[in-house]
Amino acid sequence: MAIPARFHDGLTAAVRDVALDYEKRGASGTLIIRDPVTAMELARWPAGNLYTVNAPRHVLRLAATGQPTGARVIVEGREDIARIRATLPVLAHKAQQETRRQVRIALTATLALASVIAAYLFGVPLLATRIASVVPPAWEQSLGNTVAQQMEAGLAQSGGFEICDPNPQSLANQALQRFGIEAMRGSGSPFTLDIKIVRSDIPNAFALPGGRVYFFSALLDRATSPDEFAGVLAHEIGHVVYRHGLEQLISTAGTGALIGFILGDMTGLSVAAGLGSTLIDARFSRLAEREADAYAASLAHRLDFNPAGLADLIARVSEDDQFAQALALFNTHPLTTDRKAALEILAAQRPSGLEPPFSPAEWAAIRSMCGDPPLLPKIKTP
């Protein structure tokens, strides 16, 4: 008995009621589509060309290769659908093939995504480290100058960029220059430090490629001792010595190029867009942070300051409100428990009899570079 169905021929918008018959010849067969009244044959679809199309529950939509794109046979009702499937086992076979194809596509996409993630986490940073080691220092310094100009221009537009105490001969700047020279001594770094104290409400500090170090006044105001200030400053100088800023830029550019390739954006816009903010909000790797910590501790073996003061200042900043935390040193230089413990161990290994990094007069001058510093909390005596 013929099975009732509806037929779209794919050439017109008309939908016809039809009756389906199946003609079997040898191992294959043919689905015959007829007019239900006249029994006139409207189309013949070889069974091997049939496949199912997505449809609501209790609806079976059939299409066939070699037919117009919109050609469809639609069967409704559980019993009629069951008869079609029993008559045409090829549909189940093709459904299994399609399921396997979809699984293969999903697995391929998953592996491709895993490869991208692996390249981002391991390949790009490793490549960045190797590239940074062969970049000429003059090129890195020129890059740092360009980023600094863009950053300073951006800060000027958003609220003003002001260097606290621009006089290089002032007591504070002379003390900072002397600290920088001592910090770079014996490092083998080709760069000359340029340390700037900048007026800003954001408690942060960061280093740019080529030797520029920026220390924001809000972070300086939170420093309660020369140890905390010297610890953070020495840490940032460590980033300069190890060229972490350049590595970060190369890594960001490499990741941007990789994503641009995947998304079809090879204009370079996706790479360039992130370079300026990358260094201001530089989430260095744990290895880079440990290296900068160790460099600060090595300097504390020549100057009498406690490198664990870095941990104290970061911990204090982390107690601020959520908005401040989002832009603060705690966020850009995350302090882990093991980092703090390592700093305390390194601090305990310092020799005695060292010269302090700043005299009381120099520290007072540094604290006042951006105006009168806030009053320090009183320390209760037992």
C-alpha cells in the first residue's frame, strides 16, 4: 500500500499531496512519487541517493542528491515514518554516516582549538623569549620610546599626564638615578634607566622596553617605608634587565597574529590594538615575576632594604576597593603565597653592614615629589 506524503519539486512553490511506492531491483531500489488520484508518476528517486533533512519530531523529510536544491518529500505520522524507515534501511545507514562525520568535525575543531590554546600558553611565550634575546637593544629602546609617547599622550587626553618633580638635579631624582645605576651594575644590561614618578590615582608601577620605569604617585603614597618603595622599584628594574616587557610585546603580537589568522583578520589591527595597554596592564608569567623578585633580592644584597617589602605593599594595595584592585599593582603583578614566602627567605639571607638605598632626607624628598604625602599610620608601641 502506498504511503501518503507531501512533495516539493524544488522548482515551484507548490506543495502536492502524493503517494509513495518503492520499486526494488536487486540490491537497490527506487522511491517512486505518484499522484494519489491518477497514479501518474511525478518523480523517481534512487534509494542510494536518499538522505534525511532535519525536521520536527514525528516528521520525516527526505531529499536526494541529483535533485533540485529545494526538492523534498515530507512524511508525517509515526506509523508511516516507521514504514518508510523499514523499507529504506539506507536512511539509517546514512544517518550513522552523518553522525560519524559530525563527530569527526567536532573532534577536529576541538583539536584545532587545543592547538591554538597550546600555542598561546607555550609556543608563543617560548618563541617570544627567543626572539627577544636577539633583538638589537637600540631597536628595543626605540620601541619603548614609541610606546611611552603613545601612553603619555593617552594619559594626557584622559585626564592629564604630569611628571612629579621634572628637575633632574633635585635631591629626589638624584637619589633615584643613583639607585638605578646601582641596580643595573653588573647586570650586563645595555640600557640606561629612566625612572619617572607620575601623578596618578592608580596604584601601579611598570617598566617599558628599553629602560623606562614608571612609578605612579598613588602607589608611592601607599608605601610606608623605603623598603617597600625600593622593593617594587627593584622588581620593575628586574623586568628591564630580563627584557620581560619586550617578551610581552612579542608574545601579544604573536598571539594577535595567530587569532587574526584564525578570524581572517590579517590587517594587523588586532595586533596593534593591544600593544599599548599590554605593558601598562602587564600580567607577566610566573617565571618572569620570580625572576624580577630574585633580581630585587640580589640588589638587596648590595643595598640595605628588605625585598619582602614588595609583598607588604602589594598586600596593602589588594585591600582596596574592587575598582582600585582592577587597575592596581596587585592585579598586574599577582602575589602568590609561594612568591611571598620566597621573598621572605631571600630577605633573610641578606648580609649585614650594607648602606641603605636612601638617606632619611632623600626618602622624605621622594615621598614629597608629587606634593605632600599622606600621613603614615602611627605604629602602636607596646
